[in-house]
Amino acid sequence: MTTKTTLVPAEELVKKNDVRFPNESGEYRQARDTLMAEEIELRRHIWRVGEMRRALPPGGEVAKGYRFVGEHGEVGLEELFGDHDTLVVYSMMYGPQRQEGCPMCTSQLSAWDGEVPHLEQRIALIVVARSPHERIAAYGRERGWKNLKLYSDPSGDFTEDFVGGRDADMPAYTVFTRKDGVIRHFYSSEGNMEMADPGQDPHNAPDMNPLWIILDTTPEGRGTDWYPRLEYED
């Protein structure tokens, strides 16, 4: 039997906040308290969405024998789980048609690289691209990645089924589970420009790149005409 917890209304929790900053006005404090109530509701909504995600019915069984090429040669999807029952695959925009890796993918993966040792306490995580492994590995070294495990999808079979075309130039985030020797698709981020709100990209919710989370706390916000670059002038 599931016991439903009754939560204290956000407005009541805000009354417990005694934080004040030098020279703030009453107008600022009132607006900040209103914002805090929304932040509490957002925190709760993120948790509810996570519960819904975890409660998804079993996804489709993986029937194909997908093959990848990594640092130690060719491997199958099952081998990528290691000792874990969950595998996260990030498909990066870095196919042979690209001169350089996608700046957005690169920014996100650079942020993830330091978290890999922590994530691997609970899950397996790999990065896949359509370029030859040697090219992907060289790019990882160039960007200073030390922990991400990089693989090539040489046939394009995996990319076609889980990204959107054999040579699809788009990112994808895919989660697989393994239970009793059966691998199933569990979750993928889904979205396209037709699903975006006015003036916004169809970004994940919550965002998986801390770049955007930090900018969301600033007066300038994300902006509508700025994206990360691979290099910046000093």
C-alpha cells in the first residue's frame, strides 16, 4: 500500500525563511518570497516528474545486436552495462560530416566529465558518435575529457533506431535497463522544434547542462541569441 504524504503548502514554508540581505527593500523581499514559493513548487514538480519517469511500464526489448567500437575494440550493448543494471547512452553530434564537434554537445559533456566517477557508483554511462573511434578519442583528448567513455557506432544501426536516422546530426539521450538477462529501452528524451515554446529551444526538463541552470539564476538569463562555442578569445 502506498502512503501519500501531505505536503505543507509552499506559502507556509516560505514563512519559515528568515534570510535577509543588506539594504534590501520590502518590495524585494515580498517579490523574493513569492518567487521562493514557486521554487518550492518547481522542486516538487521535478520530483513528481521523476517519479512518473521511474514508473514507466517496461519499454521495448532490445532485439538487435548493436555493436560499438571503443578503446579496447568492438563490444556489444550488453557489455557496456558492466556490473550495472542501467546504462545511459549519450549520442553526440560528431559524425564524419562535421569538421568539429557540436559546441552544445561539447559543453554538456565537458560538464559531465567530472561527474562520471560519481555516476558510475550507480549506473554505466557512455558517449556514442558516428565518427571512427580514433577521431572521437582524439576529440575527447583535445577537450580534456578524462572520464567519459567514448564509442563509435560504425554501422549506424544504433543511431538509426535511437537517434533519428543512420547519419542523424542530432543529439540523443537514451537509457536502457537489464533484468534477468533481458535488455529493454527505458527512457529517451523526446522533443523537436514543433514542440518548443515561443522563443525557446525544446530543451530537456530539467536541463542536463548546468550551463543553463546557472544562467537561469542571472538577470540576463539564457538569452535568445547566444550558444556556447568551442573556443573563446582571451
